[in-house]
Amino acid sequence: MTLAAEKIVILEGLHRDGSLIEDHIALEQPIEFLRCRTREELEAALDSFRPDVLVSAFRFPSFDGLAVLRILRKRGLQTPVIFVDQPIGEETVVRAFREGAFDFVLRDRLSTLSAEVSRAIASSRSRSHRALDTAYLRGDQLLATVSHEIENVLTGIGAFTDIIYRSSNEDSILRPIEQIKRSLKRGRSITDQILRSSLPATPILRSVDLVRWIANLEPELRVMLDEGIELDIRTPDSPCLALVDVHQLEQVLTNLVGNAGDSISKSGKVSIDLRGTVSPSLAAAHSLDTAAAYTSLTVADDGSGIPEDALAHIFEPLYTTKSRGTGLGLPLVAQIVAAHGGFISVESAEASGTCFRILLPKARSISTRTSHGPVIVRHREWPA
């Protein structure tokens, strides 16, 4: 499978360090760079090149980074902008974030640039302005407006958080700030769900070792659960390669783990079980001709379970059994799994917990689906 190249525009400033910036950006996808030095060249690049990310200096002979943000806003673009320059002062940084900057990387810390570019691309995919535009076109003005305003609030909080993080070396301050940043990420994922429920982005598939991926995600998953809830993760000893979009799959897993935690009142257990094989019964349930081409990911809990009359509706948009639920999480999960060529099934019994099983294509495999669709719902009494 050939991956589309990520388009990155580099707007050089007083230091003319476009080549240095290119050397510090390494992605798993192909990259197509375009360098600009003037306002006119930038405007032409935005119109014709359509970059996924803009990496820009902040200081220029006749304008500044705020003017760059205004150029994008005037064109109605939400292209992530990462500024790379010398320190510019806290007030200016805050203003840049408020006006839409994605991040600010100091020139003497370019080792972090590649990670920030990857994060910007992922954010652009998941909070695609296409979804926002579609929400407006479909008449969902209120939905889009509320999501946008919440995002603005989170951006403001994130700006001040970044300032504190960069200006302190004390561990007692950095640890709470890191927790705030994780909470901000969670808040942004909620606005992502609202927008992406209107138009989920096409997954960018690549071969990923799910064993390592889950290990990297484990600290965030544990933070999501209350203190009395145990997280039990079981993965194979050998790599488990699947063809996935890691950012979308993260949404799936955090949604399911979050729901599992919410179903447990005080103490209990949430289990994640990754297997490189699919059981014959599960393969038969989905009418798979090539069960060996799939890997399975299970999220189970011993919580309150889902009532039988509600179970058939949990993948419907806006349907929720929670007092504070949005009814968007599980529909999004089902859409993402289906877009991956995968399958999802759920079994639940009141007072006995819930179990979600996801089948994902292994790397270099092709989905073969016959009679059943991608979603199966069952209610049954689990054996003691």
C-alpha cells in the first residue's frame, strides 16, 4: 500500500534555516517539502500546494507570525501552524496560541520538532476542518459552534500550561502540568468525537505492532480509571502486526476503556486482551473466510453491564445510557472499526459486565466479509 505524502510548507524568516528544519523532520510517511520566504510565496503555496502542516518562523523583515495566522484565517484554513524561532515573550506566545497557533518550538530544541509535526498531522486528521464544514452544510450549526467554542477554551488553557511547563524545572510542578496536558488531550478528544461523528476521517493505514502500541498507551489508560479500578493488560510475547491508523485506534481503545471504567462504581477490573489469532467461534460469528488474517482486541469489565433493551441501540448516534453521556463514543468506535475493514461485537449481562471484541486486519491481509456486517450485538447470561 502506497501512503500519500505529507505536505509541509516551511516559511523561512530572518535565519533562513529551512534546510535545518527539514533535517529535523522525520515521519513514517513520505514528506513533500515546499519552502517560502515571502508573504506572496506563502499565499501562493496555500492556494496551490495545500499543505498539511505549516512550519514557520515568527520574525520576518516586514511582518510577524500573527500576520501568518491572519493569512490562514482569511482563507478559512485550519492548517496547523508550528512556529520555530528564538524566544518571543510570553504575551506574544499566548496571543499566538489564542489566534490559532498549534505549537511553538525553540530553535535550540529542534529535536522535538519531528514529534510536534506528527502530532499536528494527527490533530489535523482527527479535527479535520472538513468535518466542521460538513456540520455547517448539514445544518448542524449549533453542534459545530459549541465544539469550536470548547476547542477555543481548551486552546487558551493549553497555551498557559505550555508556558508554565517551559519555564519550570521543578518536578513538583512538571508532574501536575503533565496531568493537565493529558486532561486537555482528553477534552480535545471529546470535541473530536463530536465533529468526526459528522464525517469520520479516512484512516491512514500502516503496519503497527499492537503489543508495543498498547504498552506505550498504558500510562494514559491507567490515568483514565479511578483508583479502585484495576487495569489488566495481556498481550502476546511476540509482535502482533496489524494494519491500522494508530490515532483512530487510540480513540477506539480510550473510548472503550473509559466506558468500562464508568460502569464500575467503586472497585473492579478492566481487562485488555490482545491476541494474534481469532477463535473459531468468533470467526464463525462474523462469517470470516480467512480468520488467520485477523488479530483480536478485547476490552472487558466486571461493571454494571448493559440492559438487554438498551444493548441493541448502543451503536446508534446520540443514544446513551449515561446521565452525562453524549451518545457519540460507541457510534464513532463502530465507524472507525468498519473503516479499517474490521469487525466489532459486544456481549453484556446486567450486573455481570460487558465485553467488546474487535477484529482488525493483520498487516498485508485483506478483509473478506460475507453475510454478517461489521457489528454484532448479543445479550446472554454468562456462565458462573
